[in-house]
Amino acid sequence: MRVTVRVPATSANLGPGFDTFGLALSIRNSGTVDTAADPGVSWAGEGAEELPSDGSDLVSRTMGAVADRMGERLPPLALHCENRIPLARGLGSSSAAIVLGVVLASSVLELGLEREPDSVFAIAADLEGHPDNVAPAVYGGFTIAVPDGPVLRLALHPDLRSVTLLVPPERVLTADARAALPDVVPLADAVYNLAHGAILVEALTRTPELLPLALRDRLHQDARLALAPKVRDNFQELQRDGVAVCVSGAGPSLLAFGSMDADPGRFGTTGILHAQVSDDGFTVDA
């Protein structure tokens, strides 16, 4: 058996939608398993020189976890992954790896989960620990994931199909970004995010001119930007220019709506990637 699965990059939170809102992007990682090839793990693209090839990587561990849950055993297989999503930059590389692992394991074991996106989401979100990146990786488009509840997928306004990603060279681990957040927030900040989250749904689906206002946040962005001061300076500069910008996921990457034309030297060593919003979540090529 030989099967290839592709999973999109994702941008979670989108400002005030902490741990809830997510967006699928056109950048994709792929993973191929071949049960007729010599067993082993290999990589190409992002992280190829640093990711383990001994089966301890996140894709392999996820495949093993799915097999254990189902009371099955994976056959010997070759796993080859081609990564296009930058690692530890807030673009959903770990969620992509987990969704890859769930769908690849299901395909190899003939569980049929790849035909049941809700089942893929339930397992992947449980393994990831929070649903905001997993939801768009599974369903595509703009998603709102409610903890212990449904995932709502809404149609994005057609003017918001293009995004610009500012991807700095420094990395921030999700665990460190979450550890930087306060355990308790003032009631006024919670109300602020509730109001802006509601406006954000309107902005993303019907009234895009509201985006610069709707993307404001008081729960997580300031704390995460403090971990990457140069990125914080870029973020503040873009806000002053009226750009609709937010921290992507746990950071330190930034997501700006629109095909922003930027002087390559304006943001120092930060790379600029242009992407489209992806209507598709994971796909399977048998």
C-alpha cells in the first residue's frame, strides 16, 4: 500500500479568538507511507536536517498512538514527509504533523477515518490538546472551534483570500508561548476580547473594512510579542500603518490580510511569504 496525505498550514487565534478561531493556508506539508518499501523515516524541506529519523517524530508517534487506540499494530512501512510549513513559527506545523499521522495511520490500517473528518478532528484535537489549529487543518477555510463542542466553518469574504506572512528566523515553542500567558486576566480584558471576537466574525465574513479594529486583542498577543522584540516592532509599525495584522498562532510569525507589497529590507531578516486561504483541509491521494 502506498498513500500520500497533504495537510495545510494554519493560523490560529486571529487576534481576539484565542484558542478558538483558525484559518487554513495554501502552504502544505505532505506525508507518504509505503508498506512495500524498506522501513524507515525520511524528510525533505523544512527541518529535514534536524527532525529525527528513528520513529520518534510527531507524525510517527501519532500513527502509533492511533494504532494503540484502535487495538491495532502498524505494519513495517517507509514514511517520507515533505515539509513546507516553517517549524515553531506559529503556522501549525505540529497540528499538521498530528493530522498527517492520524490520516496516514487510518489509511494503512483501513480504519476509514479519512472519510470521517469529524473523527479525524476528535482524535487530532485530543492529541494536540487544543482545537484551534487542528480544526482548519481538517476542515479548511475559516473555522471556529468550541471546546467540547462543534466546529463551525464560515465562508470568508472573497476580498480576504490573500494573506501575507512575516516569518522571522527566531523560533518560539508553543509551550513557551503558552507559559508566558497570565493565569488570570482582568474582567475588562475578557470583555474587550469578547466584543472584538464578535466583530471579527462580521469582519471576516461580511465587512472586511472592520478588520484592523476587530483583530485587537488583550489576552495573548502582547505577552507573545514580548518573546520576540523585533517582531513586536514590526507588528506595531504595521498597526500604525492601518494594516490588518495579528500574531499567527503562538507566534512569532505575523499574519496580515491582503497581498502586502513590502520592501524586502523593511523587516530586517524576517521572510515574507504570500499565501492564499485554503478551502480544503487534509487531502488523501491513494
